[in-house]
Amino acid sequence: MNLKEARDIIRNKLSEIGITNQRESDELVLYATGKSASEMPDHTLKESEQRILHELMKRRLDHEPLQYIIGEWDFYEKTFAVGDGVLIPRQDTETLVEKCIAENKEKSDLTVIDLCAGSGCIGLTLEDRLDVSKLIMIEKSEAAFDYLKRNSDNFGSGAELLLGDIFDDAVIKDLPKADLITCNPPYLSVEDMLPKNLQPEVAYEPFEALYGGQDGLDYYSRIARAYKDVLKKDGKMYLEIGMGQEQEVMTALIQNGYTNVRKHKDLAGVYRVITAEVKDEYAD
């Protein structure tokens, strides 16, 4: 059996359970063998490679995310290590990154604080694309923090990594004033988390990185209160939100003293990012 034949078998098996993205079969075959796409038609699988590929296929047929199986995923032209215990980088989050870059690309010597940092995909991308002099990334989960450190090391980042709760006063009090605060917080509601509504792949991801309380909005008011005094004058907060949450999140920010609160759509036309500044009386 050559690689192309193996890929076709996997593609058919996956399509039977509704996984129709053809990239998935390619990724599994190449990961199992360590071969490149150009070698796919000619390489004949060894028995050991067939066994490995069979195990990988079984995992995917159980709906384990492809990203966890191959141990990495691309985000904004970078490849991030991911696995059990860390949220998988998503295209939705690229909207937040693109907005940050567009609005701050002419600025220099930026201090950036990334909350709920996970794999580091937001903070590390901004460090690469903007003139960032100080990057602080905060993550509570030890499992996710391991991937955050690995990605930071892989990219030669100068970031300061903090293992802790973003709402811990001991964490907040030592933070510098920030030009940018970014966060992709947990924002799924109780309804979203029901098995009938949650994609089986998403169910593999860490609960604490997904669930945002009864209505999915628990984090936003708390972030608004806790980090109002961390932003510099003219600093800006960038928050990712779930579908349909824009009005509640904007209201929470306004009620907590923020100004210039705006909503921004992703490529699908869904409001995905909220930006806000702090009124002068709350900033230095």
C-alpha cells in the first residue's frame, strides 16, 4: 500500500462520520510516516507505519481533534505546539490579531498583556508583527502553560510568562501599565456546552478554556473591572466574543467606565471582537 492509497482509505472512513475536509487524511498520513507531500504517491508503507497510521485513524474516528493528534496547528503563518489541555488556535481569533496589528502597526515600544494566553497564539503573533518592547502572557492552567512555554521557547520570545489566575490581586498588582490588553476568554454558555450543541471535537478541549458561565459572559465584566487601571491613557483592550454576545459585552465595558467601545466583524460577518479604551480619569 502506498501513501496515496492509504490516504484514500482514511478519507473514505472519515467521510462516513461526516469529516469531509480532505486535508485531514493528508495530515494523518504524512504525520505517521514523516514523509512530505511530494513523496506521497511513491512511498510504500512499512508494516510499522501502517500500524501507526491505523492507531491515528482510530483516534480521529473517535473525534479526537486532528490538532491534538499531530501535536501542532497553524495560526497567522506560525505553527504552534498544541495538545491535550490547551485550547486549539482558531481562525476566529485571527480577527482579533488582525485588528490589533492594523491599529498599532505604526506605534513603537508597546507593552502588551495577553490574558488567558493558552498556546500563546495571540501574544506571540503580536510580538512578531508589532514593535513590542514588553509582552506578558498570563495562563492559569498548568497543562496549557506547558504549551505556552514551549511555543515561547520555540519562537525565541522575550515574553514574561505568568502561571496564575488573571483575577488574582497578587498577579494584577505587579503588572505594568499596558498599551494593549488582549484576551480570548472562555465564552460558551450552559446551552452551548450541552452535548447536543457541542461539536465532539470541541469536547476534547479543556472545559475551563470553554465555559464562560450560565450565559457565557462571566469573564467580561470581571476583566473590565480588574484591568481598567492597568491600561495606559490611550491604551486599548481587545476581547474576542462569541456569536451574539456583542451587546452585553459592550454594555459591561461602558458600565465599567470604558469609552470608544466598538464591535468588529470577522470574515463571516459575525461580530467577533470588541475594542475599548479607558476614560482619562481612569488612566495615567
